[in-house]
Amino acid sequence: MLTGRADELMEALVDREVDVRCIQETRWRGSGCRFFGAQGKRYKLFWMGGKDRSDGVGMFVAEKWVDSVEKVERLSERVLILKMVLDNSFMNVLTVFSLGGKPEEEKENF
């Protein structure tokens, strides 16, 4: 769960020089984006959550790559796709949160 752990996560991302980090089970409602971290060491989080604070996916993108994000596709609280342009190439980054522990019918529909 992301709530209350963002500072800890930011520290780890900066220390490891991570450019893009996918996360699951954010347990945030709705969708959106916002910056986390200190100036010069910031990450922008793009997220999609459920209606009842369950599930949820997101991606942290290092500030230096934020302008490369061309499109964000929020397919559900379990699937998020970022489309980025890097030099003359396109890159799609997906995060998918599996349905462990859910009813068989829901897994089949997914």
C-alpha cells in the first residue's frame, strides 16, 4: 500500500537511480498524477485506483523523463499503460496487477 510509504519509496528510487517504477496495490481511489520528492529528485506518479480503496496500479517516472510521456492509458484499477517517446523511438510501459484470490469468473473476464 502506498499511503504513508511514499517518502520511503522516494528515497529508494533516488538511491537506486530508477527511471520508471511500476507499483501495484496502491489502494488509492480514482485516477490522477502528482509529483513526489524534493526538487531535483522528484518523481511523477500516474495512477488508477478502484472505487473502494482496493487494488490500484501506478507508475513513478523520474522528473527527467516526464516530458517524454505522450499518453497515459488507464484501462482499469489493474492495468495502466504509459506511452513514452525516447529519442526517435516509442516505448510502452505496462503495469498489470493480477487477480490472485478473486473468483474464477472475474479472472476469466480479466
